Amino acid sequence: MIVVEASTPSDTRRIGRALAGLVQPGDIILLSGSLGAGKTVLAAGVGEGIGVAEPITSPSFVLVRQYSDGFMPLLHADLYRIGSSGEFEDLDLIEAARDGVLLIEWGDVVAGRLPDTCLSVEIEGSGDATRTIRLCPSEPWAGRALEPAMREAAHGVRR
């Protein structure tokens, strides 16, 4: 587990941009945290990092937003309103994102349906408080320089 802190939304966004430098086609990143923790802010940083020109906004009401103008496609899903894993499967997001990256907010309801190759990112904090961001990399992430990238982005890692 890699733990970094973000004092401001700009820090959270910078961590997302650093993460974007390590993503590969087919990656799935599961974002969890309470309402207002910064999941969409981190997603916006990933989008910026892969070259998405338009603003990344929460897909809460549409469930999924797709961005195709970066160096790889980005699918950004918000599963807060999903009632079952069957509804998730109907969206066919994993297949749709095979050539890009899939960011899933509120994915706890489908975590058991996701490949074990996901990167889990938990964001803790709200309001003006410093965010604690925990990254739990799976095996495919082991060969990537995740920890040094996060250390550089956050200016310090604690274990």
C-alpha cells in the first residue's frame, strides 16, 4: 500500500496527473471515498494527464462519461446509483475500456465483479481537510514506478 497526502484539491489533481503517466490500455482504477472526498478531482487529474482537453465532470447522473481526445480513451463511471452488479454488467464498461483506462467511482457494489488487476484508490477526508490517499496496487502495477511517482507528486510518502 502506498499512502500520500494531499493538502489541497490541486495536490489531489497533481496526484491524478502523475497516475496518468503510469496507466496502460485496459487499466481499471477503482476510486472510493465519502461524498466530497475528491474522487472526481483525482479523476480530472488523470484525464489531464492523458491529454483530455475538456473538463472532467462527475458522471453521477449519466453513470458514464467517455473522453476520446487524449492519448488513450478514458471512461469515467460513477456507480453510486447502481443497484446491483447485474446493472453494472449491462453497461459493459470493462469491454468498452479495453483500449483505454476505466475510472470507477463508488465501485464497492461491483468490486467482486472486477478483475483482480485493478488499482484501488481510497480517498479519506472532506471539506478543507487534508486528504489521505491510499493506493493498493495489484500485480500488474508492481512493475510500474507507482511509489516514486506518487512520492514526487505528493512531495512525500508515508507508509
